[in-house]
Amino acid sequence: MHPNTPSSKPLTADDMSRIVEMAWEDRTSFDAIQAQFELNEAAVIDLMRLHMRPSSFRMWRKRMAGRTTKHAALRTAVHLRHRARHTRQ
């Protein structure tokens, strides 16, 4: 289990892969990740740090620093619903 994980349920490899995918997506908020996996923003950042190359992690953090879409409280009504491209019909 991850140190910042409030849940007693350990994360599977599939869970970690999905969390990394969701965190990498610009429009998926940290709140959505927390609702689904019970990981707060700090835990997601730690997980990304562990599962990415250092240069990729720095690039991701730089991108996330300026994104209002990663925080539900800062989102506008336009960003309230997001579906991944591969699930659109």
C-alpha cells in the first residue's frame, strides 16, 4: 500500500496504471481520482513520481501546475463532464 493511501485496500497493478493514465490526462481532476481510488492529490503525485522517469515527472508537474481542470473547485461549467476519447461514440 502507498504511504499516503487513506484506504486499507491495496492498489493492484491495474489500479496504479489507471491512476497514472487519469493523472496524465489534463481534464481528469484530482477529485475524480480521489473519488474512485481514495487517493488525495499528494498521494497521486507520489505515485506518479515512483512510476515515471524523473524527466517525465518534472514535465508532468510543470504541466499540472497551470491546469485549472485538475482541480474541480477551479473548473468552469464547460469542464464538468469528461469522457476519454476512446469511450466516445
